[in-house]
Amino acid sequence: MNYKQEFEDAKQIAIKAGERLIKEKNLEVLSSQGKDTKAKADIETEKFILNEIKRVSDFPLLSEESYQNYNNVKDVPYWIIDPIDGTLNYTRTIHLSCVSIALWVNNSPIFGVIYDFNRSELIYGYVDAGAWLNDIQLKAPISRPKSESILGTGISTYIDLDNDTDSLQEFVQKITSYKKVRLLGSAALSVAYVALDRFDAYMEKDIKLWDVAGGISIIHSLGIKYEMQEVSDFGYDVFVYNHT
């Protein structure tokens, strides 16, 4: 089935949502529990995106701020939305956050759209069609040796490092084989940066699907290798890699 119209709609909705975030700059934090931050802008932007999508599509919706309402329907495409990936960055005016919208079916990507509104970079990909940065079609990035590669990563909000020292030791062992390691505070941008050849790999444990769905769709569109293992409700251990 062709989802090109939904693809075009998603791009326009992501841009509109990002423009609202730049214009309104609502930095109010509603809650900050443990390592998780919820901002008023998260709620407002999600509401805007959901309303826009509902105007053009009746596919089910899975979104970070209202995932409890999601009912999985097999064989039916569903939207996966992160209104602001990198919320804490956004509230502290660290310019590393984005809007992420994806369409998947049966746990496989159809397309993904990421809008880095701080840089006016629209990164998008459609499986079996390709990926683009704004209007420039992307080529599959070059593959470097692991020892010359940059790894993007993060430490999941849902991992208790105080009581899970084994996971911390495993994490340290894995990252030391890379030339450099970067933590952006945005999983969506980190995955997209592999597609843009800014990073060579991305790895994170128990990251939520809405954080990575847009980026995974884009790297899948370029044939970049990735692994996803479900470890909790909507949580996955994810490894994206383009190195030897």
C-alpha cells in the first residue's frame, strides 16, 4: 500500500510543530521525577500534532505523553509520535531537541520524519524509497573502522544504575572501543545523525519506541544495520551501526 500522502502530511505537521516550539518557547516544567522531565510544551505540542494527524488519518496513534491510550491493532499502520525528543534540553535552551513522527506496521517502519527545529533541518526517510535532509537526497554513509567511529548513546531514564552495576560495567566496556562517544540528550537526533554521517553508531538500553521510531525509519531507508530487542513495555535495547 502507498503511504506517500501520509508521508507528506507528516513532514508538514512536524515543521508546523517545530515552528510553534521556536515561536512560543514555553519552558515551563510540569514535573521532574528521577531522570525524567515533563514540560508544558510536551503536552501542548502533542495535542497539536495529534489533532493535525486526526484531520488527515484514522490510523491508531502511539505517543509519548498518552501511550496508555494506545490499543495495538495487528496489520494496521500506526503513528508513533514524540512531540519533543530532548525535553530537558529544550527547557534549558540547549539546542539539541526535535519533533519525531513515524508510521510503522507490525513493528516495522514505513517512514520517519525528524524535524530539528533549532537548525531548520528536516530529516526524513521512506523505506525502499530513500532518505533526505531538507531537499537533498542522502546517500548511504561510508563505513569506518570501529576504532575510528563516533558513537552516539545515552543512559536510559528507566535503568537504575545505583542497583544495576552489571549494566553500567557492560556499557563502559562497549563504549571504550570507539574513537569518541557523544551524549546529545536526544535519541531521535542521535539515530538520525548516523544517517547524516555525523555519527557512525548509536546504542542505548531500554529506550522507548517513540524516542527512536523516526530515526530507525530513516536509517532503515538507507540500508543501515540495526538491532532492536524488546525488554519492557515499549522499551527496547537498540544498536544502530555503520562501522566495520
